[in-house]
Amino acid sequence: MTPQARSASAWTIALVVVFAALLTAGFAVWDQQVLQAVRDGAGKDWRGLARFLSRYGDFPWLLGGGLVALALCLRFRRRDLARIFTAMLLAGVLAGLASNVIKLGTGRVRPRVENVEHGWYGSTHEGRWVSLSHDFQAFPSSHSACAFGFFFPLFLSRRWLGSAGLIVASAIAWSRVQLNAHHVSDIAGGAIIGVLAGWLVWRWIVERGGLSRWLGDKAR
């Protein structure tokens, strides 16, 4: 294993541990406390920013930006950057798919829903299927999963620029809590999925030189 790969593994483990602790704290106490605080008006002056981040931090916008960047990298023969952007795009897709599949089985009610008792209902509720109902798709947060999946390969490849990306991902995750779309534990669960997806795809494409047929051989 190369030094870069060892560093990437260490960062992945560290972030997974941090988000697992946030997940546990959310389940234990923070979910309800933060939900009540937001309902009481905490952060209301920041709701405009939260709406902006939630809208433009959704994966279709990240995908569009990533595709433009990838096209420019290929046009100007920057294969090293093309590998990074390809990893970002694929990791975002993988994290989004994984989070949405998990949602089908959890059936957790979103914080802003008021006509259903909050809880975990699985695939059915009161004799009807709720897997595809938006109100029952709180856990995990797909915004959080896609954002962390998208930016984590950049962090593993270009530390300073990637750090800014992770700050953006964190802001996107925060926006979902501020808008009462998710609990703290929901965004933490999504972040774990995103980080793991980002590491796996980064290892395949950037570290090991996958997709050489389309991206060329990995630079030595």
C-alpha cells in the first residue's frame, strides 16, 4: 500500500468514527433536541441560505458541475484531474443509490411531518406501502450521502481543495436539518455512506488506475 493510500485509509476511518459518534449522539438525544430547537426558531435567519444549499447541493447540480469539469479536463488532456472528477461523479452516484435503497426499508418519518407519529415504520404503515412516500424517507439523508461521496475523493487527492469541498458537504447536510427535512442522525448516516463510497471509488480509479481504457494509464 502506498503512503497516499495509507493516509486515505486513516482519514476514512477517522471520519467514519466521527460520523458514527454523531449518529449515536443523534439517536440518543440530539435528534429530538435539535428538532425542537429548529421548531422554536433556532437559525431562522439562516433559512434562506439553507434553502439555497439544499436546492443547489442536490446531486443533479453536483453531477452537472462535475461533468462540465470532467469534459474540460479531457479536452485539455489533464488525465490526472479527469481521474479525480470521474471518481467524484461515480462516488456521488454510488452513495446516492445506496442511501435511497436503504430508505426503502427504514421508513423513518421526516421531522417536518406532523400528521404521523414520528418513528421507523419499515416498508409499510397501517396496511399500506410507504417505501416510496417522501414523508417516510428520512434515514439516511441522500443529500448528505451524495455530497460527501462527491467531495471525499477530491479531499483524498487534493487535500486543501478537498477540505473546502468537505466544508460545502457539511453545509449541505446542515441545510437539511435546518429545513426540518432530516434529523442529525439522518445526515450522519448519509455522511458515513458517502465517505465509504468516496474511498472505495477513489481507491479504484485514482489510486489503482481503474478505467484506463477511457481515462488513459495512471500517471506515475
